[in-house]
Amino acid sequence: MNRTPAPALDLAFVAARTYPKFSDRAVSDETLRAVYDMAKWGPTASNCQPARYVFVRSAEAKDTLRACLAPGNVDKAMGAPVTAIVALDTRFHEHLATQFSHMPSAAAPYAANPALAHTVALRNSSLQGAYLMVAARLLGLDCGPMSGFDAEALDRAFFPEGRWRSNFLVNLGHGDAAALRPRGPRLDFDTVATIR
């Protein structure tokens, strides 16, 4: 197998880094739409697509977000042009009639079992958030994914109706390479995987 990565793989994975600091270069609406339009094609179970996104960019929205962040994440998020809230729709199954139309009964198990719906929404919105980061990298942005926030406070502030719930955050913009530490190692295949 060829071990030389294709440019896109290098951009998305091999050379990509997690940025704690960004330049002040703006990220346009068109770029955010392009990121979503690429990321939306990533697979989810039964095409359920439970992820929902809020791209926090305005000064007012940033102030609201600031109050929900762990102290160590305030400067990271406030210094990024955009922070994406990757959330999940607790009633994602209401869209299955159109998104998984060949199975008319697909929504029923989730409608009847909120705990199952949450598990599926959390798992698949996490996948979609990862697709969002890969798409952002392929379109020239850098990413800084984060936990480290008060989810209940964030949900009250951004999703008071209760239907959407936060999963994780991703800072987006053009990273400041000077702020990077040496890259951490990755576990090797034999440590993390078996073939059976």
C-alpha cells in the first residue's frame, strides 16, 4: 500500500492540528454553509442526521457562550472567529419520514423510547461533528474541538425550548501555528485494534 498520503488526506488528518489560538481573519457565512454542505454527506445510522449546529460569531452570542465555558476554554473560544455548538435534536426521528422514506416505521422505536432516541442522537451527532471538522479542514479552516463547558447552562442559554441539546464545541478559523505545542503521539494499531 502506498504510504504517501494524498493531499486531501494530509490536509484532513496527517498534517492537521488542533488549534488553541486563531488569527482574527473572519469566516464568512458562505464558508460556513460550504462546510455544512460538504459535511452533510457523511453517513449516519438510518440516515437519521440528528446533529444541529449554532455557529457563534456575533459579540452578543460570544458573551452568552463565555458564561458557559470552563475557565481554561474562555480565551480559546473568545479568540476564535467562530465557535460551532454541535448539538443534537432529541426529536430527530420526526424527519425520518423523508430522510429514510423506504421504511415508514423507522421513527416509531425512537418516538416510543426517549432513552434510545438520546443514545442514537448522541452517537450520530458525534459522528456528524467529526465530519464537520474534516470538511472544515478540507475547505481551508482549522479546528479546535472542546469539551469543558457547562452543558446545562449552555442549553438554557441557546436552546431554551429544550428540543436541542449540546454535545460539544468546535472553534473554527485560521489557526495560529505559533501557539501549537509539539504534536502528541498516537497509539499504534496493535494497542487499539485486533483483527478477528
